Amino acid sequence: MLRKWATRGLRAGDLTALAAVGYGAKADNDRDRIERLVRRGFLTECSDGTFAVTVLGRVALAIKRVALA
């Protein structure tokens, strides 16, 4: 049930891209992917144009990690 919440409305690779941003990588250039993550509240845009993972995004990543274990 939690995994469905974390992946609802997302496509393959979205959570992987979210994890990369969480580890300090720049957000990829796939505007659709970034918009999906922002819409879900997993990413937020900073004033300098970069993106940061929100608390909801970190919860989604934790659910992903637990679901794969």
C-alpha cells in the first residue's frame, strides 16, 4: 500500500532520479520528470534554480528502499 503511494503517477526512473538529487547530483534535464516530482511534492525548486528533495521525497525514497529489501 505504501509502495503504491510512493509510485503513484510516476514513471520508471523517477525515484532513481529523486535519489540522485538527494545524494547531491544535479537534477537531470528531463523537464517532465522534474515536473512530476515537483507535483507530487517530492522536489522543490530553490531560489538559485536547483532542486532539493523534500521530506515527502525522503519518505518516498525510504519506502522504495524498504520495498526492495
